[in-house]
Amino acid sequence: MIRPEDLLRPMPQGLYCPPGDFYIDPVRPVERALVTHGHADHARPGNAKVMATSQTLDIMALRYGEDFAGARQVAKLGEEVRIGDVTVSFHPAGHVLGSAQIAVEWQGLRIVASGDYKRRADPTCLSFEPVPCDVFITEATFALPVFRHPDTAAEIGKLLDSLRHFPERAHLVGAYALGKAQRVIKHLRDAGYDEPIYIHGALKKLCDYYQSQGIDLGVLEPATVEGGKKGDFAGAVIVGPPSAFADKWARRFPDPVASFASGWMRVRQRARQRGVELPLIISDHCDWDELTETLDELAPQEVWVTHGREEALLRWCELRQMRAKPLHLVGYEDEAE
Ligand SMILES: [Zn+2]
């Protein structure tokens, strides 16, 4: 009788598959890595071989340079590939462009490592696809009942309202470079906002890449004032990585409205601490309802819970008489939030 731990187990380098001799999202360089998505805590340079979706491989090359790995292998969504004694397949995770869950199967036992995922519609990536499995590995970034992400269009509506009320003020929106920034821009476009949107230089490569993949972000201009005046940005939307808003770069804009798009904006104190005037609760992770609905839908024999607030979700599983345990993986932070 094989046990799930014989197929996947946590190691210091990451989640290891002995019968396939590979790691999923290793935090240290390994011989063979399978990577769920391009966020820096999941996708790291220096592995000998990397298997991921073509978009995740492209994103890794954009972030780390073409030599980010010794060899690349493209994972086509839904296609079964044999590695050692194991069959692996990649399935959309709905998290960011290119993101995938990884299913591993061996001797009739299937484990799905979902990586980071969400269930609500995101116009910049494919939707999460439920994959039947014996063991489901879930993230727990927002795994507390207090986290219920509101409707995204309504959050974008708050930004549009503010632009109408304060046409003389620049609106600085903090959003992480991979996924969140493009999603905020795309939601603005879908809401009918067709002015140029100004972006910090750190977002350019990834915004260009999203556009090249058919995600229409409209007219994007660099948020630079060389030869211009402060007033040039009155009433404009400027999107940049959250870190940029703390430095000199942000001071060039007229009477800015500080905004930040993050699941953490649900916590008012966090918004206040960061000096955020206009918090936008927009997350690329599941909220509590999305997590529990996913577990109910998949009804796996066992749930492994990782990176985040494990306890509440473990307790929820216990009450549901669903077997569950924390998976102690180290080295994952929520870059995307
Ligand atoms: Zn992520």
C-alpha cells in the first residue's frame, strides 16, 4: 500500500517527488524543477532543467535572463508526460498569466499541487480548472473567514469614482509587477477607461509581454516627467510596484491619491500603516469562500495546506471530516499580494 508521502514530500529544497526525481517550485537550485508560475518565490533561477508552461518559461526568461536554467521543457496544458515512473500534467490555476496546477500520478494515486490559485474571473489568465485527485495541496494565504474579497469590478469602480471626484490629483496605484498590475489595467479597460495609463519602468517588460500574448492593455505610457511638468499627471492613473511609492519617484506627481491593489487591503490597519488613502481589495489568491468551495467541490481524500494561515482551514476540514495536514514548506512569501 503506497502512501501519498511516497509520491510527494517536503524537503528543504521544496516539494520532492522520489519516483520521478523532481521538485515542484524548489527554493534552491535542483537537477529537475517543475514550476507552477512565475512569481519569484515559486520560480527561481539556477535549476539544471525546468518544466513549466511556455508563458511561465517566457516570464522566467524576462525576469532572470535567457540563461535562467540549463534546459527548458514546455508543459502543454492537459498533456500527460512521463517523468521517471510518474505521469505529470499541468492545468490552469487562474492565478496569473501562465500559472498552472501540477498533477502527479503514480500507481493509481494522484496528487494535485495547485501552487497559488484563485477561482474568480480574471481577464488576464485562464480560469482554474478543477482536477479530481486523491490529495489536493492548497495554499492558505487568505485562509480566515474574515477574508472575503469583494467584487473586483466594484473595487475598480472606487478608483473610477475617485478620478471623477479629484480630476486634479494623480492616482498612484501600487500593484505587483507580475499579474496584479496587468489585471488592474485590464479591469480599468473593461470598465471603459480609455485614457493612456502611465506605468513605472519596472512594469514595462511584463506589460509588453502580456500585450504580446493577446491581453489588450490599451495605451500605456512611461510615467516619466523628463522635460514635462508636474501638472502633466493631473487626473492620470499611474501604476507602479508598491516599493516605488516609498521613494523619490512618487514625489513628482501632483497631490497624489495613494492607492494599493491587494487582498491585504481588507485589513484597514494595513492600509493605514502604508498610508494608503484608496485601498482596493483585489487579490490573485482565493478568499475563504473560494478555498472552502474548492475543497468541497474536489472532495479529495486528503488535503495538504501550505504557505499561509493553515490552522483555520485545517479546523474547517476536521469539522467536515476531511483528512488534512499542514505541509511545512519554507521560503514562500506572497510576492503577488
Ligand atoms: Zn503567486
